[in-house]
Amino acid sequence: MPITVSRQPEGATIALAGEIDHHGARAMMAQLEDAIATTLPLRLTLDLSGVTFMDSSGIAVLMRALRQMQQLGGSLRVTAIPLQARRVLDAAGVGRLITLE
């Protein structure tokens, strides 16, 4: 599952792509953790426009990114959320913890 990192003066954007399910979540988490550790952004945007499917494993990926950003003293927002993924996130109440746009 590829991720794409782009830095901006105000932080970083990481675009996730493909299916975020129990088969690929661990690999995506590792890639995401490495990207955050490398860029050390204070503001991180996760762009989900390339995500084709997400199950509850995707919630774990986002929560891990949130924890890492909190440890850095930074913030996390998630954008361009496909409808199917949005339903999963809304059903779990993730919007109470992470800014979903």
C-alpha cells in the first residue's frame, strides 16, 4: 500500500492509497510511522482520496498516527475521505478524536 509524502511550510500531507484492511494495515502503519518520524510535522494531514476500501483496521492506522502526532505535540486531520471509509469512521465515533474533513 503506497503512501505519498509532501512537505509544506505548515506541516506535511501524507496520501494513503489502496485498501486499508487487516491484510495491509500493519504495513501501512509501519510506512506511516516512518514517514512521520522522518518529516516530524507539527501539523499532519492524511489524505484518503486514494483509499478504495477501509474496515476497522483503518481506524487503528489513524489512531496510531494520532498517538504519534500527540507525542510530537502536533495535530492530525483527515481529508478527502471516501464515502465508504467515512461511514466506518463515523460509526466508530472517530470524529470525536480526530478532525475529519
